Amino acid sequence: MGHNDPPSSVPSQGPNPPFGGAEPSPRPPDSGHTPVPDEVTVAPDSSPAWQATKSTGKAGRNLPMAIGVGLGLGGLVLGSLLVYREIFLVVVAAALAVAIWELSTGMRKANVRVPVWTLVGCGVGMLALTWIAGPDMLVVGLGLTIAVLVVWRLADGATGYHIDVPASALVALYVPFLGAFAVLLLAPDDGHLRIIATLAVVVLSDTGGYVAGVLAGRHPMAPKISPKKSWEGLGGSVFASAVGGALLLFFMFDVAWWLGAAFGVTLAVVATLGDLTESLIKRDLGIKDMSNLIPGHGGLMDRLDSILFVLPVAYAWLVYLVPGPS
């Protein structure tokens, strides 16, 4: 979820089109995009976007705004889990639909054609199949989605086919396929606890990394992808997640503390890889945030990046540590 992420070296994108806008127009003859060079930087200026970014501090966030919005989103998720689990499924479906729109919009800015509504429909179908029939149907749903994407693009001819279909498949794999593991986590009788434990560890990873990065960050971990993400920040993430994982799994599921700590460490590392992956995609597309939808956070995809990577790993861990009927 983006700890220590700096202001990007590329200018912030403007407001996005309304959700569910028209499919992208045909690619112009000079299609293709130029990736953002690793060494590109933007000189400080007096523009409002630069000043807003500059005022957020070392880690590149408007911290009070980020905390307030984060608490609101956390309350929505927690409330839906505790009141009625089917409400949580609706929340997941809506979040993934928005994330698909954001990622597809970012790709369209680079002249890559991605079918937003087709992917939203296939993604919701993938979640429904997973909830009804389990992990086997999740794989079937992904296969059907890829087949739909291949057929969708046939009518427009060969130009750009080798770019558009793999890019659309990446969106399908990255967002609804990984997101559907939240449905698998929720399926057992104690599924709400599995979701809470997983998200709590991700929040601890983000918080620990942010604090350690701001206070002690000296050695960049991936300067060409996310310049302010530091090895010290990763250490803070791992420590906070290990402690949180040990406590959460011990008190929630009676799992040995050292196994809970291993759970937390694994999720911290995977969450960091999720952050870096989304940062790499944004740098390639030449955008700062996936959208401006969430004040203090950027886009929803900027909050889901680490969670999406963590979900299948948490599912595998908890199946092993806390086996139970689905």
C-alpha cells in the first residue's frame, strides 16, 4: 500500500474521465508509447501540483488526509465483514471494478487499448464463480476471460494486437484474478477473521515501513522504480508485520507465535513487491497516480497494489496453518 512512496518524477495526470466512459478510440498510426526514462527528473517549479507534492513531507504523502481516508476505508471494510459477509463481497467487487477502470485508463493514456467494461464484467463473473464453486472455478474464470479478450480484439485487425491483448490479460490477472483470493479467504466460517488478519498485517507493513523510512531511510532499495523506498523502510515493514502476525494468529487461531511471525514476514515482503510492481507500471505509463479518486492516496489501485499481491499468499498460508471446511 505504498509506504515511503515519493512524489513521482513524472507530472501528475489530470482528472480522469467518468467511470464507464466509452471504449478507447482506435490507435493512431504512430501508436506505441515511450517509457519514462529511469533518470528523468522534474525540476521544482511553482505549479500547484508541485507545491502540493512538496508540502506532503519526506515520504510524499499528505499524512493527515491519508490517515483520515484510510480510517474511513478501513471502517467500510470492517463494517461490511462484521455485519453481513455478502456485503463485503459487494465491496470487493466494486473496489476491483474501480481498480480495473483506473489501470485501463492509465494504459489508454499510452495508446494501449483495454476494454474497460468487458474486463469489469469478466472480473465480477470471476468473483461470482469463485464464491459459488471455489478455487477450481477461479482458474476457469480466468481462462474464459482470456478467451473473451482474444476474441474481443479480432474485429479490429492486426495493428496493435500483440500489445492490446497481453495488456488486457495483465489487467485481468493483476486485478480480478488476484482479488478473487479475498473471496477464497472469506469462504470458511471464520473467513472474516482471515480477512481481518491479512489486512491488519498489510496495514502494519505499510505503517512500519513508512515510519522507519521517514526516520532512518538512507539506502534506496529500488531507486530506478521507487526512489524513496529504502531498505530501512523494508526492515520496519518486516518487523511490524512479524510482531503483528505473531499476535494476530496466536489470539485469533491459536497458531504458534513463530509461525505467525513467518506469516507476517512473508506478507511484508510480498506487499513490498506489490508496491514496486505498481510503481514500475506507472513509471512505464508515465503517470504519477492511477487516478485522483481518493484524497491523500491517489487512486484506489494505489491502495490495492500490495493487497492484491498479498491475498493469494495469505490464502495459502492460512489453508496450511488453519485448515477448515470451506
